Amino acid sequence: MPEQLEGSVAVARTVARCRPQVVCAYPITPQTHIVEGLSVLVREGSLAPCEFVNVESEFAALSVAIGASATGARTYTATASQGLLYMAEALYNASGLGLPIVMTVANRAIGAPINIWNDHSDSMSQRDCGWLQLFAEDNQQAVDLHVQAFRIAEELSVPVMVCMDGFVLTHAYEQVELPTQEQVDAFVPLYQPRQVLDPQAPITIGAMVGPEAFTEVRYLAHETQLRALEVIPRIGAEYAEVTGRPGGALVSAYNMTDADIVVVAMGSVLGTLKDTVDELAADGTQVGVVGITTYRPFPAAAVRAALADAARVVVLERAISPGVGGPLTADVRGALAGLSTEIVTVVAGLGGRAITRPSLRAMLLEAGRGALDLLTFLDLDLPQIQRAQLTGAGR
Amino acid sequence: MTTDVKFYQVGSFAVGNRLLSRDLRTVQSEETRANALTCGHRACRGCGEALGARYALDTAIEATKGKLVVVNATGCLEVFTTPYPESAWQVPWLHSLFGNAAAVATGVASALRAQGREDIRVVAQGGDGGTVDIGFACLSGMFERNDDVLYICYDNEGYMNTGVQRSAATPPAARTATTPAVGPEPGNRFGQGKDVPAIAMAHRIPYVATATVADLHDLEAKVRRAMELRGARYLHVLVPCPLGWATESDETIKIARLATQTGLFPVFAAENGDVVDVTPIRHHVPVDPYLEAQGRYAHLFAPSRRADVIARIQAEADRNIVRYDLLGRRGGT
Amino acid sequence: MDKPFAITLDVGSSLVNKTGSWRTERPVYLDLMPPCNDACPAGENIQQWLYQAEDGGYEQAWRQIMLDNPLPAVMGRICYHPCQTACNRGQLDEAVGIHSVERFLGDEAIKRGWTVTVDIPASGQHVLVVGSGPCGLAAAYHLRRLGHEVTVVDAQEQLGGMMRYGIPRYRLPREVLDAEIARIVGMGVHVRTDTRVDDLATTMSEGGFDAAFLAVGAQVGRHTEIPAGDSARIIDALTLLQQASGDGEGPQLGQRVVVYGGGNTAMDAARTARRLGATEAIVVYRRTRDRMPAQPEEVDEALAEGVRMRWLSTIAAAEGQRLTIERMELDGNGFPQPTGEFEELDADTVVLALGQEVALDLLDGLPDVDVSHGVVAVDDNRMTGHAGVFAGGDMTVGDRTATTAIGHGKSAARRIDAWLRGSGSPGGARPALAAYERLNGWYYSDAPATVQHELTTARRVSTFDEVTAGLDEETALFEARRCLSCGNCFGCDNCYGVCPDNAVLKLGPTEYAVDLVHCKGCGLCAEECPCGAIEMVPETT
Amino acid sequence: MPLALFAEGEADDGRSLMYEVRLHGRGGQGAVTAAELLSVAAFDGGGWAQAFPSFGSERTGAPVAAFCRMDDRPIRLREPVLNPNALLILDATLLHLDGVFAGLRPDGIVLINSARQPDELGLGDLTGRHPDVTVTTLDASAIARRHLGRPLPNGVMLGGFAALSDTVSIEGVLQALRERFRGSTGESNACAAQEAYDTVRLTREATVDA
């Protein structure tokens, strides 16, 4: 039964229904409402048994989660931006040990300069830390991806990040249908840890591995990621059966039939893109939209299949690799290796700058005329840039 | 710390006093005060932290004749003072990260020493979250090395910038967004939290002191004393937060005063690990008026009065009174 | 060198951010009515002269008093200081000793010979003042300062009225009274003593007076029918006090003296009797202590000097040295009713102190001046029914105290001045009262009230030396500095210091302004202002 | 890798009836809560709605804006509200803040919490530029003070708005208030909103007749 809820509250209630046994909480805008919601559910006894741990930093948050998960407890935490980077060492540790921790990342820009608004530079910076990264387009998908994340993580014994755009989704009040406790219980079985600290069966976890076996450890981790490309859609389909809602796909597509340009993007901007594309279609310009739901592992085959007929592809980036360009573009370019598709990059909405229909329309029309450079910054304040360059302030 | 003042109406209780000689008044009373934190910042109405920061830094600037560099951890103080393109700071100021202000300050001090400019002193500052929680390792490191840094913690007892979540400085029973007032033990749990001034003293650094925005003379005297010393110094300043404590915007100083007069926030100074000065309670009051004035304790009074919880808080206050002899029964230091 | 774009900012670049838009209310500095000023019958600006005395500006403080009250040294002794009753500090610890500081300043003025000048050019108009008590002298003083020629007429041979002939020297030394009267006369006031005005109308026309101010006071002792044999020695209290007011011996009253009455005059009569050798001075009063018209401290001082009281008693008869006293009891609404029980009491002399009445014969020539309940009726400009004839003091409605009389004298002088010059009546709206709840008592240093020393009982009873000593300078300064300066800024810098937005500007040592561009209206300045001189006023929506 | 790994969707051609509201208040006055409750009321009424605050770190007292978007179909749009159909101004001291009326549609409606009449608020240049913008005032603070004991205008303003626009019903608003604020607070908020609704309807009918 649909409800009108804030994104964070919807996620908190859904995560609670996945019965995590340890929740680690450290405040960082814009995810804090999620852990706040969970603190109330634990305190009033509706989520039990569950240890809600107020920790002293994000590094501690993931560290506590690692300890809990290694002891066989289903574990959840949430973070964003600077916090994600403050736990970077622990991210690699968790994936290296194969601990199936589920973490929400409320995407927010990375400083300096400090910025609390939405873009993807935080999760992008950790795209190779060995965690799966799922991107939600809206709060309904965010809720559904969290349930599937526990199944995926525990089946593959690999940690999973569910990324949702900070403020734009976390603080948006909209219609959401939460999976019932029965549906979740049916869908997410009891957690069977691959390895666990248990005096009954003592084992040493996290040995020092030298040159003789380190490569093999990394190969096996790589294989697990590739297996995820098959596990995620399967679990997504199963979820669709249980709930009647579309499960997590690797990618999504919109208005692809006879689209001569296709724009590829991730996260909430896909909603604005679809409205823009509808307007362009009404004016006779067909633009397709491909949304990447699973960014890590990167579904190259699915992307290649989706973009097979596209003559021209615009990759809408929400992060920037300084001096290089767009990280998502690099992945898309890899997926289309060998094809003659013309690929351009448009960086948009960094640090919370609004991405509006008029700007997208103009850009897509320009792309249609083949007039876009290889790399464009949407709505760049050129006069500001020129003033900065003049005074040598551009560093 | 008050000198023998011939009776002058408000003596040294008010900020200034036209009857007192200049040197017995505060830095804040001077027309020429530095205003390290000036107008236009975006703190909430009645912000205690904005007040505490100006109080401390103006004195530090006067004590060092303007040769001061400030390193600031992430938090309310950093956010509401530097929204591009407007900065409210009038001192050399560097935003570190949330948990490393002390270490960054050590870096500044080391560079100054390497450049032979040790006349320029360094202040690191942050809120309680940035000091007692996420920045604690760096703080302890700075103490242990005895780096020439004055670390000032503006304690508003919670993560207020992110919307009032619990920190290790949040007092027992206080409601925050991550210690909601629901369930059998509403609000923050008893038996947790850190006594950071005591931990700082355990490092036996040259100077540790506590102060509040309700006693400006005492706060300035402690900053001045800290600036006379070299090495690691720590000042822990209570700065009530109208948003987080759910108090009226005009009660910030009154609430800080009540915190001292109940004994819940002992005001003292220590040198090399030993207490050398205690500010005695002037009008001792029970904890009730202090708690009742704050919405974060509303659940202790409605729907019914939680005498049991209030008694436990009173016990904390009484313990401090005995431990620091706040009522001067032991003849005082 | 130029700063990197956006990540590095100039100092103080936040000033452009007009946080003033956040306000829903703004701080406004006020000058409220301190309770002491409000309570002072002579309308003194007490808070202001205490403020000046606090930093040693004694002459400046004295001149501030002199703007309203020309007899500070006298008032510092005989005023019943309602200001101290109203003083907010009474609720903090103890009221400020305003009375003792006023006396110190008055005495300092006499000691240093400070004088007052007339700065307004002569108006060419001449005012007759009938009566030289506190009311007449105050009127004369203010009229002189307002530039008018003044002639004071008094039936007695010396000026001062009740101050000289009604109040004993041990409460008001004559040298103090004479000094302050001399200062007034020294301002060019013409004086005619030993002159009784029987017919005001002719006196005014013959003297060419443009206006007259009647302040003859209530000099006539009220009598009562005590069936008394011829040998009984009954004397009126005012007569006793008048005879004892000189330096000479004063009347012989014998060993046992009974004073009949419960007012201040009765207390003074009893205490004077003790000083004239009476071993027993007994006050007979028909009601109980709490209903006595006398000021409590007057009763205390009398008791301290061995005067004894008989409550609920009336004198039914006096035969030789034997008085018949009837016991009374109070009825439902506090009126004494006879009980029919009688006792005997021996007395060498009976002194009647049953209140005084006004001698109104001088008004015979002025039919349009109406009188009710034994006092002259005046309008709110203090004018009687007859144009140009004003009245004040005990002979009009009001508390019968010297301070109230001075207040009447001052307001009458201003209204006479307005009447003579045809300008509108003076006096603006009274500011709101600075109530105790507005104050922030924390900031005032803990300071118990100082004490004025008193002569030892033995010495008090045997001489007419002044009983209560004045304060020395250091104590007077300490006492003045206990003032809370209610509702009026005294430059403590609190507002300037506690503003989190640095939005209070310090223009000078005791002068501040609010920077409304940045003030967010948090109210901390108002809350932390020790004397409640700042109020938060809602923004207009 | 089978192609069916992604879900296919089609373009949507019909025009939507999107109605956008911008609320202005001060930090701590409940503007964000009001936007959320407006979206709940629209949802209860059977429509789709989306509400979000002006993402930022506004402090108590600082001017803050919140947005609510309502439509007759699912809302996918993620851009700020640039051209609101309606403005709810919870604090009249914000009126002379620049940008309060920015982007208001020519036929927009404005509801201001003020005890004074619209023409006494010095809005000449606004109504001058946009003749058919309707401005209504409602002393929401006074109504709130009477019912809640505190001048918390947010619930009251929603009651007033329900009388000015048919995008949301008074029943929806009352239900949303009762759900959000349990017990007596909810009840008194609902009564206050109902009074506001009746008051604005009266003023609206009066202006319509005039």
C-alpha cells in the first residue's frame, strides 16, 4: 500500500524489515535521517534484536560493521561524501574479507572545497574498492534495491553500496510502496556467513598474504564481481515476483525505439531526463535514455547491447576526473570498444548545481547537430572562469 | 581569578564597567577588539558557539599582538562562517577536515618553527564532535608530542550542524535525533561519554581549563594564561545551542550560567595535570531549573515528572561539587 | 598575490550578508522610570544623581538633586524615603541607602559652599509666597530659578516653618537648616518675617504682586474635649516643640509626661520630653501600633529612648496630676470603641498631639477660594478658585510630609511660571516603570547595605545632638554604587559584549547602537542587560 | 548475455497538470513540514506529489524555502521549482527579501501570513507587474496562537491554501495534520486549519463579489 514518505524514512523502515542485527550510526548530511529513523525503531523495540551503535566517526562506523559482520551478524550503516572517504581503508578491508555489509551512500560532493550538496564524486572515488555499487533513480527503487542488496551481498559474500542522491532523493517526500515484513522475510533468508568468529570453530581471518597467493586472492575477487552480473538480475527478477515491482536491473532503457542519440546517466537525474526526452519527442526529436543501475561491476555487455543501434552517445557525468574527463564515460567507451559510436561527455550538477530541463534540451539538441565537444561542462559560468583565469587565480 | 576589586556596582561580573580601570575590564568591552568572528555569519539566533569563538580568539589575538593562525575542524562553526563568497573570519584561518584539526595545527606550528617564526602562535578549534569523537586520536597525538598549539573545544554537547545527533559529550538523558526520547531509558544513556578535560590532564600537558560563555572574565583570563605558555594547551568552553538544547535564543548565557551554578559543568584550570584554580559556585541551585529550561529534557517533565532520572543527574552534579570542591567547603585552592 | 577562485575568501567578506532580514523582533534601548524616581514625592531623578555620585561626581550629583529639591541636606535627614521602600534592590538583598547618600551630598554642598545661580533673565514679574516651610521655600527657589522676583512672608521670626518649629534639633540640626535656607535666600529672595498675612487680597494689590503662592502649612494643633480640672497642665505638642526648638532651656514638664496621639509629632513630643528631663514619657494612643500614622522608624527610635506606649487607650479625664484612661477595643473595621473599663495614670503634664489644622483666615478676602475638609481646593495646576492664587503643602490635599511639600512647591512654581508667561502646562508622559522582573540580578556584586551609626542611648536622651550620623565619603560611595540603575543604561558594555553577531556598536563609554543590518533579533542583549534598559520590539508585519 | 536484462519503457506524450507551490518561512517555523504535509494531503487526495526543502544549512531564523509539486501522474522531475503556481509566505517580514516572488506565474496566487490587508503590504510593484496575480492575507499567527498557544503558522496556512486552490482539499489537509501530529496537537492544528479555510473562503467570496 503506497505511502507519502521522505526518502530517508522509507529506506530506514525498509532496512529495518531486513532485520539487521547491528546498525552503526555516525551523522553526516545528507544521510543522517536514515540512521535517525533506525534509532527510533530500535529504541521503541520494533527492530529487535538489534544493536544501534552511536560511533565516533565513519572510520569507526565501518570498523564496527566489519567486526559485527565477521561475527555473523547482518550489519548495516549509512554514510556520504567525506565520511565515505574517511572509511576508505575499511572499505577495502571489508571487501577483501568478503564481509556482506550493506551501506547506503547518500551521494554528496567531495571537498575541498567543502560542499554538502549532491553529486557522485564520493562513490565514484571508491568505484574500485571491491564493493558492489547500485544506483537508485528514485526513492521507490532505493527502497527495493536495499532489500535486494542484502540478498546479493550475502549470496556473493561481498559488501554492497546502495547509492541514492543526497538531498534530491534522501530529503524528497514522495509516493513509495514499502515491501511488507512478510515479503522481506520471504525474500531475505537468515544470514549464513561464509566465515565467522566462533570459539566453537576458531579460525584466523585476515592473514598476511605474500606474493605467492595475493594475485589469486585478487583473481577470485574479480570472478565474484563478474558472477554478480548474473546474480543481480536473477535476484531482481525474483524480487519482482515477490513484490510485483520491477527488480534491480543492470541497466534501464527509455524511449529507445529509433532514437538517434542516447544519453547514459545514473541516479535521480534520469527522471528529469525522461521528462526532457518526452518534450523533445513531442517536437520530433527522438532521444533515448539508458540508466545504469548497477555501476559496479560495470555491466559492459548489457550497456553494449543497449547502445548497439545508437549512432551518437552522450554520457551525463555527475563527477569529474580532473585532467581526464568522466569516469562513467571511460566505462561506457570500454563497453563499446570496436564500435564506431560517437561518444561525448557532459559533466553536470557538480556540488548540487541544478540540472534543469531547458539546459538538458539545449545540450541534447546541440548533440543532435553533432556540435558538442568531447567534454562539456553543463551550465558552466564562463565569465566567472575568465575572471579567475585573468587573475591567475585558477592556480 | 578575580583580583581584590574595590566594590564597583557590577564589579567584574559585567563585560565592562565604566567605574573599573581599563585593565580590569574585558577585551570584549574595548572599542578596538579584533572581532575575530564578525557580522554576517549564518549562525542561528543566539548561538553560543559564535559568542565563544569571538570571546576566545579576540583575547588570543590581543595576547599575541595579532600574530595568530587558526585551524578549524569541520562543524557548525566552520559551516556558518565560510559560505562562499562570504567569510566572517578576520584571522588567518584554515579549514582542516572533521577529524584532523589538531594534526593540521601541529603542521602549521612545525612549519612556523622551521621558518623561525615561533612568535606566531597557533590555535586549533572545533566543536565537541570534532574534538571528543572523530578528532580524538589526532588531539591525543598533539598532546602527547606537546606541540605548541592551543586547542579550543566549543562544546554544545552534540552534532548540531547535521541536525542534533548524539556525541560523546552529550549529557545523560538528553534527547537527540540518535538518542530519541522513547523506550524505557529515553534520551542519551547514563554511564557513557568522555570527560575530555580529565583525559587532557592525564597527558600532563602544560595547561587544561574549562570555561563558559556566561563568565567572560574567567574565559579571557584562561586564554591569556594559555597564551603565556608554550606546548600543548587545551580549553574546553561550554557553548549552549538554542537549536540543539531547544532553548529560547535569548537564554544562551543564562543556560550556561545555570550549568555552572548547578555543578553540572565544573569550571577550573589545571597546569601539568594538577588542578590549580577552581571557580566556586556563586549561587548554588539544584539541576531542576537548568533541565526545565531545555526542550531536550522535556521528556523528564511531561507527561509525568521523572524524579528518578532527575535524581541521577543531580547525583552527577553533586559528584562534581565534591570532586572539584565547587562550594569551597575544603577551604578552596 | 591573487587568491584561488572560491576556495579562499577575503577577511570579513561576510559583512555583505544582511542577516538583519532574519529578525522578527529588534532590540530598543529605553529610559524607563526607576521605582525610586516614581516614588519620590519631590520628583527627584534619583537614579541619575546616584549615577553621577557613583564615579565621585558629588557636585554634579548634588546639582542634579538641586534641579528638583533645594533642601537635600534637610531631606537627607527628615524624609521618610519612600524611594527605598520602592527600591528594586530590596528584592535582591537590601534597598539602596538613597536617603543616606542624599544627606552626604547635601552636607558636602554645605561644607564646600556650592551655590546655585539664576540663569534665566528676570521676568519682571513678582510672586508673593506666604509661608516659609519646605513648600514655600521650594516654590520660592524654583520661581527664582525661573527668573521671577519672589518675596517670602512668614508669621514666625525665622524661616523654615515646621522644619524649624515642628522637627526637633536631634533630627534636624539648625545649622544645616539655616545653611540651606541661606542658600535659597542668597539667590535674591526677599524675606519678610514676623509678618502675618490677614488679608491676602489687599496684601497682593498693595505689594504689586502678579501671583501668590499659599504655603502656610497646618500649624494649628487640633484640640479635643478632655474634661480637665483647672490644675491639670495640658500643653499643645507644636507649642512644646516650638519652645524646645531654640538653643535655650525649653519648658519644664516635670518627671512624668503623657503624650496623647499616634503621629510623628507625638513621637517627637515624647522624645523631646525625655530630653527635657522626663523620666517617664508615655504615649497614649486609641488604636494599635500597626495603625499609627507615625513612620515605623520614628516609633522605633522613640522606643529605643525609653518612651513607652499605651495602645487602645483614650484620656477620659484629667484632674490635677491624675488622668483617667479608658481602654478601647477595635471594631470590625478597625475603629476604636470604648469598653467602659477605666484606669488611673499619673502625669505631670499632658501633651496633645492629635494632628494639626490649617489657619485659613488669610483667605477671608477671597470668596472664590473654596475650602473642603479643612484644606484649600486647587486644580491640577495647583491654582485655587481665585486666578493667580496657588496653594500647596499641608494646606492642600496630599501626604503631610516635608518631601511632598517640596514636590508641591516645585510643581506650583512651574505652573505659576507657565501661568505668568501664558505658556502651556509643563510635564510630559511618564515612562513605563522599570519593574524588578526586568532586571538581571546576576551581574550586581553581592553587597549588604551600609549602616548609619547612631549615638548611644544615654547620650541621645540627654542632649539634642543629632541622633543619626551621616556616611563618610567611602561608605557613601559604596552605598551609591549599590544602585541597580533600573531601566537606565549605565555603560556596563554587556549588550556590546554578548551579541553573537557583533551587531551592537559601542559609540562611546556609555553609548551604544544596534546595527540593524546584521542584528538577528536573538534578544541576548535585552536578556543580559543588568538593568533591563533594552526591550525586544516586534518587527512590523 | 540475454538482451532482456533491461526493462523497456516508452515515451509519455500527454501533457501533465503539474501544479507547483513554493513556501517561504524562517528556519524553525515549520515551512519544510508544511511542504511535506501539503504533499501528503495531495497524495491522500489520490494525486501524485513531491515535496523537498531548499537543500542547505539554513539556521534558526534564517529565511528558508520549501517546495511542493503536485500532478495527476507519477512525478519523475528532479529540478527545483522555478515557476511556482502558488506562494505561501509564512512570515510577512520576509516580504521585502529579494527573490521572494521570483518566477511566480502571471496567474499565480499568493497567501501571506499577516494581520494586514493585501494593499497595506506595499506590494504595489508586484501586483503592478502581474495584474492577475491574486494576493490574499490571513492572520495565521493569531489563529495558531489561539488554537496552539504558539504562533506556529504552518498548519494554518495549509488550511488557507486549500480554500484558494482545488489542487488539495481541506479534508486532505486536516487528515495530514492529524496523522503527523498525534493527539491534541493534531486536533488543535486541524481546528486552526479549518478556521483558516473558512476565513479565506469568506474573503475570497467577498473579493469575488466586490
